[in-house]
Amino acid sequence: MKKINILLALCLSLCLSFSWAQTPKGSVLIKNGTVLTVTNGTYENTDVLIQDGVIKKIGKDLNAPSGVTTVDATGKYVMPGIIDAHSHVALDVVNEATAPIVAEVRMKDVVNPYEIGIYRALAGGVTISHAMHGSANVVGGQNATLKHRWGSSNPEDIIMQDAPRTIKFALGENPTRVHGRGNGIQPRSRMGVEAILRNGFNEALQYKKAWEDFNKAKSQKGSTAVAPEYNERLQTLVDILDGKIIIHCHSYRADEIYMLINVARDFGIDKLVFQHTNEGFKVAPEIAEYTMGASVFADWWAYKFEVYYSTAFNAAILHRNGAITSINSDSAELIRHLYHEAAKTQRYGNLSDDEALSMITINPARQLGIDDKVGSLEEGKHGDVAIFEGHPLSSYAIPQMTFVDGIKYFDINEDQDDQRQQVSPTETVEPILLTEHNHRCMQDTEHLFETASALFQMNQ
Amino acid sequence: MKKPLWKTGLLGLFAWGLFGSGTLFAQSDPTGQKPITQTYAFTNATVHASPGSEGQKATIVVKDGVIISVGSGVTIPAAAKVIAGDSLYIYPGFIDAASQAGITKPEDPERPSDFVSSNPPDEIAGITPWRSATDQFDISSSQVDDLRKAGFTMAHVLPDGGMIAGKGAIMVLGTKGSTNLIKANTALAASLNGSRGMYPGTTVGVMAKFRDVYKNTNLTQDRIATFTSNSGVTRPEINQTYSAMTEVVNGQIPVFFEVENDLEVRRAISLQKELGFKLVVYGLEQYDEVIDLLKSSGVGVILKLETPDDKAIKSQKDDVDEAVQAQYDRVKESYDRTIAQAGKLAEAGVAFAFSTIDAKPSDAMKSLRAMIEAGLTESAAMAALTTNAASMIGMNRIAGTVEQGKIANLVITTGPIFSEDSQIKHVVADGSIFDYEIKTKKKNGNGEATVEVAGTWDYTSETPAGSSGGKLTIEKDGDDYSGTITYDDPSGNGTATSPISDVSISGSQLSFSFEVSAGGMAISVSVSGEISGNSMDGSMNIAQFGSFPISATRNPNFISNN
Amino acid sequence: MKRINKTFLTFLIALLPMMAMAQIDGEFIKPRTGKFLLQNATVHTITKGVLSGASVLIENGKILQVGSNVSADGAEVIDCSGMVIYPGMIDSGTTLGLAEVSSVAETVDYQEIGNVTPNMQALTAVNPNSEAIPVTRVSGVTTVIAKPSGGLFPGTAALINLVGYTPDQMYAGFKAVAMNFPSSARRGRFDRRSDADIKKDNEKALKDANELMEKAKQYHELSSKGAELEYYPEIAQLAKVISKELPLMIEVNAASDIQNAIKWVKDMDIRVIFSGVKEGWRVADEIAEAGIPVITGPVQDLPSRQSDRYDAAYTNAGKLAKAGVKVALRTNETENVRNLPFHAAFAAAYGMGKEEAWKAVTINPAEIFGLGDQLGSIEAGKVANLIVATEDPFETRSQIMHVFINGYRIPLSNRHIRLYQEFLERSPDLNAN
């Protein structure tokens, strides 16, 4: 029995590395920069050698193997590619808002590699983003972790195939507005949100048992057992219960955060990350003890009632209480300066440089389950690197180059201004969007609201 | 993108049914419309029997809907009506591999009182695999006339509907007296379009729901199999969705997936790979990036028969700064790339066909010429219109070439078919002959006076639902013309006005176009007519909805009023 | 290891003298006025250079003296050794105080019904007790424009200092009639109007604007002749633009709209300020030539066109300044006006330079508002709006140690800080029942 498992695991890992092996890899030697490893300190005048997409060596006076280009980073800062744990960039659809639980939908189905937001994120040093379903449902769809391999036309190329599965949950105002007030079904209150979750997980347990019973009966000779209805929605909830999927839950208020912690504990779920978590600071010890932490805004508050009692010191309080804490964007604009958002933890809580940087590198990597591959500059990790002029935590920092798997996808000096991959053949005047709606947590829920302006009020 | 155009006010005017007064071909025909013979001979024409074949002088005899002989020394039956083909060119009739000509979307069923948008009944959510295009097709639709006029003699019609609209059917575009049905239940029409305001509402939901329906159809079949061969088994729940999906799951009929661009092509193929059905993608507009994938995946490919409007390219100005020029270049590059795709796809060895869904049949030749100019060979274009389409819908036994024994579907032109001056003179469909007026193109600016069109015109247009009208004002503007047109506002509030564009005059022919905005989208309308003195008669073509007669008279007070 | 960080300690120490009293339930630290000497700092005057080892003496709301030999003379001395002093920052376009929770309509007061409502006074609706005000001022932003939005002439904007219990106490001496110049741009993804429709709407709006300005002119002419006109508050307010009592603050963003707006104001003898000016960089020379000052921002913003370089919004202010336009910055924010220094830092980094960026949040807006003799720099005689920080306040790691507005020493507390104080080490903690 055990042997088979090992074989299976081996096979799986082979499959996984195979999928990673299919995407383009590069080699580069980044010379003489100030190397911010995040996890192992900072080294001045140090080189980083990336070969075939992997960090081969970090050290002084490294020589470029033949055929490997060298980038001079003298006077510049070299840091791990920034990871955004909450984004909606590169998604054609954000919300399947029509039911309180839509666990069966997969954002991987609607990844759009042409979206200019990917390049703009690269221009902010961001190499990985967590492309999430929106927050209209108590249980939303399954998210996609993206690697910003800009220029590919194939969505498969920008999906990080070896990242674990994650799923969006959402509590509070958004799901209660969409379903309770919009459609007249549960949940209309935070009580209903909990009930939807408990009902869903209990149904999933029944579903699991029904299939187990069927499979057991089926293996009997001459069985006339008939299969239960297939239901990917419940199957996905089963996968959550089986620990195969990390929950990323949109949440604001301390009470609802605490509620989900209790639900998760009752169902034996420990792969749980809170998103936004504006009142996470109030239950920081609980978040630290029972979950994979919180991914928060640096300073957003007061745009809706459930974030009125927020504090910009949230990240610092969570971090000081031992919760894994990351800073995210949830915005096509903010994603371009997450280094600056992370730096705000120094104004609001005096975090050290490494602590601040960990919030946009190794911590989000941990929350996405990819910290063995990315999130710090360590030998053996992926060659995802951002080079900055000025310390990345300085307000005057300017990203210079961004590499994914050792391939350069952003260069401040060499890139064309116009990075559009697709241009309409019938365009006479390029559309000008002055108030581009940056925050798309509630995109695709338009039909549920009478006016666009009503929608305007319900971001995040 | 398909939109529920029938819901918009303008198009709501065109109710079906007024055409439907059945013309019965009994023995006697008091209308006097019945032809005296069903046998025709086209003598000594230049016949291109199949794509790529050289034109050869031959005579074609068709009888009772079948080509009975093709060749140089054929016997002409006594009953044949002879049409001298000496100056004519004959091609196989075109086949529209995915069409909605003559298709009317059925009324949405009423929502049950216990309707819950998160779990709607299949029929309301756009999951109606049991529906058939045969129930939605009307041969007397002006859309069918327009399609036939463009040389199409056979159409694979797909039902209108949601994510799983129903089953397609093959129709010959013959006379009104027949059902014209060749084969029903040909394919399942599917799309990535969600239902408004209910589950599944978006592409992600649709893809998940498609998997769900597919897998549960499989399981239902297993349950039925167990039930029918055993006792003591609970009766399986049989519903019309799973029943109607069975042929798809068993590989008996393909899924025709509507896709517009490369990303949607990938989405349809990913579903196909995961579930294993036979797949044909139709309606492709942007696919340059997936030519290799289309080739390697072996799915059927049906391109939208339309090339982008070149207005944007033509309106690019000369003396612009560097930044604007760079923008222009990218649009031009995109345009060039778009029209070159078909040629590249053919070169890659993909045997594609065409679809006229959401395209204007009257622009088909223009689009084909643009594709040919950008690298598509004439024989590949012809194959797409005939043999490829025939194979794709399983009709190559009876259609696609001009051969003895095939269905009498022909396109007869005044010149080599893709040449600029060539016009369609006759279309033979199902053995019936349809004649079209040949316009003698008068050269402009050769000292020959063109008609004066400036003025204010009162026009009326006839639609199946009645007549409507408005004012058309045309002003001369240097060498060009500009103006406005008024019409009943589709939103139901009085009169709306739009500027007219592309005003052109050729001899006594006036043509122009304008856009009507209805329900948040723009519908383009083109008008052409013959002017004689102060009156004009012609037709008004409303994108995708067909042509309707229009007549106008000039208001003599125009000049004094100004 | 939970360690109490430095800031917290700093706060504690700063609060210590009052802590004893703060034991009394309900005790509150209030802004205090008086005579203060900010001693031995590096003073960035903005207009008169950088003075090291310098002190600033404040009394009666004004700066009395700036220099190296300033005697305390009975003033409360605040040791600022190793610190920097800058003028308080001015955000030239916000809805601060006009909205409390933007998704709750009952708390949103910056927009009225009607297309022509220049008589709506933002100053009236500013809530002096908005939670966002103390949150904002501890970042060093001491003065903001509170601006209405909405139709063609949405109302009258006002400059306010972030201290005071009544709008009148807060009022900082400048108002402007706001205008949204008819726009050829789309309002967002949801805006699906055709190009022709946009053009039509645009032309109609411009025609309306012309007619209104014409009416205002007539109103002004007739009333200055002493005519007793019927009550017409909208036009009466617009007439103040004609009489130059108030400037017209024109929101305009797309390049072609900016050009049209320049043409539109050319023959009008009025005071004009442009705001927004997102695509200003495309026509910077034309704006400079027209001599129209510009309030631009937010700097941290997306480009207006897909084809634009990713940093189009970052570099806009710098490009305008280089072309010779007088530039002030804004956040266009409500609750996060506190990010003004960071917007300024981005502008500085992306081409504007620190010195120009500082001017854009201090002396430039002061001059644009006609208050160059009162605000925007550290000079004797000016209003005592200034901040003391551990280092360059544009840097996030900089800690703002003291804020003075109108001579009031502002308590460095707000709800965000109080929540930090309460929850950093929670009691009861995890293990208690």
C-alpha cells in the first residue's frame, strides 16, 4: 500500500515538474547588486546567478557561464519577485455571482494573457498574482495563481501549474447584498453566511459518503448499484474538507472572521487564509493560532461600512501577534506599487525592512502554498527577481527590471511604451478611460443592481 | 457576440408569421407562380465543378432537384427550359456551415412562481438540448432570401438560445412550398454565453455547468443501463436535458461551439479534451494565435464570413505626429493580420468552412475578396464555401460539387466568381431557379451626369409588421455627400436621428448607411435604391435581419425652406 | 517575541505628561494653541532654502520667527534635534469631510441633484468631526480643498485647514466654482455609448456651458449697473466668476478636452484653474503657453489609455512642471488623503524632482489660490501650518512627530492609532476564557 503511494507521489511530482518544464526558462547573471534575500539577510555587492529558470548561486564574484547574459546591478537593489495574494488582473470574468456557493467554477477557464495589467504589474516588480474569483458568493470559484510570463497568447503559459488549488470565500456585506437583498435568498445576514457554510460542508460530507458507498458497492461482484448524481460544487467542498484546497476568504469584521475560524475548526479545515481582514487586528491571536494568516490592504478603510473601524496598523498588529501577514492589491493600480504598500508598515507600526518585504514576498508565497518555490532569493528557488533603483521600501524607488524564471519581462530602459498585445483592427480613436474601475471584486454582478452607480459603491 | 436583438424595439417590429401564408403547389395554381417545368439546361457555360478545377465549357441539366448530366455533349430533355450559358460561369452552390438565417428564437418560457435565480430550470437557463432548429426555421424569411442571393443554397441552421441551444438541421434553400429539410438532429449548438441574472451567468459558470450536464448525462446512461437489465434497481430519473445530450456523449453528433476569438477557441477545446466530445468551433473572428492548435487538435473550424470594416484604416490621416502614426501603424497591422488569417489557416492545412451568423451575406463576396487579396487562394476559398462545408456537415455525398447525381445547387455568375465585376445572375437551389437582376455598373466621373440626390426626402419602409418612415436629408458637401435620417426611436419615444455615411452614387443608384442605437448597441442599416426624378425605390438592409423595401419621395420645398 | 515597537513607545512618551490626567474617564487630548518654539531642526522653508540648526517660533497662529538665533521668550520649547520641519502639506483636491463612508449614501454629501448647482457650498457640508480628519493630519497634510462633484457646475469648492469645530474655523480663505468640462472620454467600462453619441453629448454640454456663461455675464453686467434682478442663486454664483471674485476650477482630463478648454477660456476674462489634467503631458506646452495653473492627481493612478506607457500618470506632474506649468497635486481621495506625501514622492521620483514636488504640495497651491503670502512656506508672518518629522515626510519610514495647524498643536492620535494601542497586545488574549 505504502509503495503505491510513494509511486503515486513520485508520478505526481514528475507530472508537476513536467508542467513547469514546459514554460520558457532563462539564464542570467545579475552582478554586484544589494541583494535582499528577505529570508536570509541582505548582502551588498553580491551576484545572483539564475540558470534555466532556477537560482543557481548567490555569492560574490560569480562568473557567467558561457551563453549567460550579465546584468549590471551596481548601486541597485535585487529582491525576490513580488507576489500579490489578491488580484483580479488577467481574468475575463470575475464573478459568477448567481448562487451563494459556486465552488465548481474555475478561474483558470477565463484567464486572459493579453491583459495590459500583467505588464503594468511587472513594471512594479510583481511576478506572481493570485487571480481570484470575486466576492459575491459565500463560496466563490477556484482561483488561479499566475506567473506573469507576459507576451504569451496561451493562458496555460501564465498559469502557475505547480501551485496548489485555492478557492475564494466571502463573508459580510457583499454576499448578503447580492443574494439576500439582490435576489431574496439566503444569506441576508452574517447568520445566514454561517448557515450557508455549514449547510454546504454538511452536504459535502453526505455527498462524499454517497460516492464512497457507491464505489464500495460497485466493487462487489454482480453489483447493481447506481451512481449518485455528480456534483462538482459539492466535490470541491469535499476537496476542501480533505485539505486539498486552500481557502482564501474575503472578510472584514472580527466577528465574521472568528465565525469562519470556528466553522473551519468544526470541520477540521486548517488551510485557511483571510483576505482584506480589516478587523483582523481584533482577533489577531486567533488568526495566528488557527489559520495561515491574513492578506490585507496597507491602508484602505471607510469605503464601506464594514471597514469603518479599521486601522492602518492592522498588518503590524497581525504580524506582531504571530499571524502570517501579507499586503495585497485587489487593484490593477495598487498592484503596480506593492513595494510601496508594504513600506507603509514602517509608517504604521515600524516594521523592519525584512518584515515589511516579507509581506509582499515570502508571506504571500506561504499563503498560496508556493513558498518552497518562490518568495525569497534562495538557491534552488525560481528565478523570479525584481531589480530596483533605490531601496524598494523608499517612496522614491523605481523598478528597473523584472524577471520570471530567469526571463526578463520588464526593462524600464528597453521596453516600448505601447505594450498592447491586441489592437482592434477597426479602431479609429483609442478609448480613453479616466476613471477606470480598478477594483473588480464585484465585477460581473452588474445585472443584480439597478444602476451602474450603485455598483460603483460596492468594490472590494 | 449574439445579442437578444428581438428584444430591442426596432427589431420587435418584425414579427414573424405574416410571411407564412402557405403557398401550396397543388396541381392548379391560381397565383400563376408555379413554374411550368422542373427541368433546366444551362448550355455551354464555363463550369467549375469543384474547388480548384479549371473551368470547362459544359452543359448542365438538372431535373427534379438533381443534376442529371454535366458535360459537353449531353442530351437536353425536351421538357427542359434552356438557359443559354455561353457568357456565364457555374459553380457549386455555397453551403453555410453554421447559419441562423430564418431562425427565430422561441419565446422564453414563463418563470415558475418558485423561481430561484441560483437554481433555475434548464429551459430558462438556456439549457435546451432537446430543441431543434427545424422548429425555429422559416424558409420565407428575408434572411433566407439574402443568403440565397449571396450564392448559398444549403445551410446548416442552428437554433437560437443559450449555452446549449439545441440541435441543428440541414436545410436546402429551395422554394417556400417545402420544408426544405435535408437532415435534422445534426449537431448540438453550444456557446459560452451565460443567462442574464441567473445561474450560470458568465463564461466560468457556463463551463462548469457544461461539465456538470455532460458528466451527469453519462451517469444517467449508466443508471438506465443498470435499471433496464436488472431488477431491484431504483428507477433512474430521466429528464429531457440528459436524454437529449445522449447522442453528444455517445459521439453520434458533434458539438458546434460558438467562439469568437482565440481564447474562446482554447476554452472550447479544453472542454472537449476534458470530456471527449466531437467538436466543431464556429464563428471565429480572431484566431491568428491558435492556427497551430486548430490544426493539431483536429477540431472542425468554421470561420465567420466577415472581414473587419476598413473604415478605420481609410480614415487615417496623412500628416500626423509620430505618436499618432505609431497608433495608426498598430491598427493597420492588426487589420492586415486579421484579413490574412484565413489564408494562413488554409496554408496550415485546416479545411475550414464559413458561417454567416452575425455577418451580412451581402458583404460575403467583399469579405472573400479581402481574404483572397491577403493570401487565401481562390480554390481554398471555394473549398470553404462548398466541399469543406459539405464534409463538415456530412453532406459531401449529395452536395459541394457540380457532378451528376448531386443535388441541383448551383451558383451562376456573369464572370469568374471572385473577380470584382462578377455578379450572381442565377442561383439554383434544390432544382429551383432564382433569378437576380444584373446591375450595369456605370462609371462615375466620366463626364456622365449622375443623378442629383441632395434634398429632403420622405421615406417609408415596409416591414412585416407594417410600415414606418421618416425624413432623409442629403446635402452636397464638395464632392461628397452627407446628411441625416430620422426614424422611429427603437426605445419607443418619438423620433430619433442619425447621421448617414458612405453616401455613394453610381449612375442612378444611391446607397448609404447609418447606425441605429437600440438597447445600448449599434445596429447598422444600409440602404440602396434607384433614383428616378424625385422618387427612389430600393431596399433597406438591417444587419443580420434581412432586407426590406423602402421608397422615398423628394420634398420639392427643400431649397426654399433653407 | 512580541515587542512593542518604537513608534508606540514614542507615542507613549509623548503622551506621558497627559497620561496622569487621561486616567479620568472621558479625558481627551485637544489641540492646544499658545507660544511654541520648535528648536534646533533642519527647516525646509520651501521659499527661502534649507536652514540647518534652525528654530521656528509660533504664536497666535502665526509663524513669528525662523532662524538660528531664536529665543524662547516664554514659549513652550519643543526639542526638534535631528528632525526636519516642513510646511504643512496642501491637498488641492479632495472630498475629505464631505463623505464619511462612501458606500453609505446617507454619509455622502459632495453631490447634489441638478446639472447646474454652482451655489452648492462644500464648506457647509464639511463635517469637522469626520474620523478621516485626524487620520489625515497626522500624516502632515494640514490643508485641503474640499470639492463637490457631479454635473456641469457641481458647486463651490473651499480650502480648509484640518483643525476647528466649525466650518468657519476651518476655512482657509479660498473658494472656487467647480466645473466639469464636457468630456469626450468614457466614464468607465460600463460606459457603452457610441463614439457619435459621446460627441453629441459633449457638444450639447458645451453649448449649455456657453449659454450659462453668457447668462452669468448678463447677470453681472445688469447687477453691476444696479439692476434689481430676480432671485437666481445659480447664475448669481456663476456671476462671481465673471466678476473675478471667484476663479473657475475646471476639471478636464483628456488631451483633446484640455485643448478645447484652453480655447474655451481664451476669450473669457476670468480666473481659471484646471484640475485633473490627466493627459496634460500630451499637451503640456499648450497649457504652459495659456498660463493656466494645474491641479493634477492622483499620481498613483493608471494610464488613461491602454497604449500609454505604464508610468503615464506617475510622470504627468513632472512633465507639466518641466513645460513651465504651475502644478499643484491632489489625491482626489476622501479617507486616504493621508497618502498625499506618497503621491508627491512618486511624482518626484518619476521626473518632477523632490524640490518641485514639495512646491506642488505647499507654495504652488498657496499661490494658485492667491494665498502665497499666508500659506505654503515657513516664513515669518505666515500661518503656522507646519510639521516636524524624523526625516523626509515623503518617505513611509519617516515618523511625523508634531503637527501644527493654524498655530494649534495637534494631538498625534486618531482612531487608527487608538485601535493600535488597544489591540497590539489584546487583553484578554487568546488563552483567556
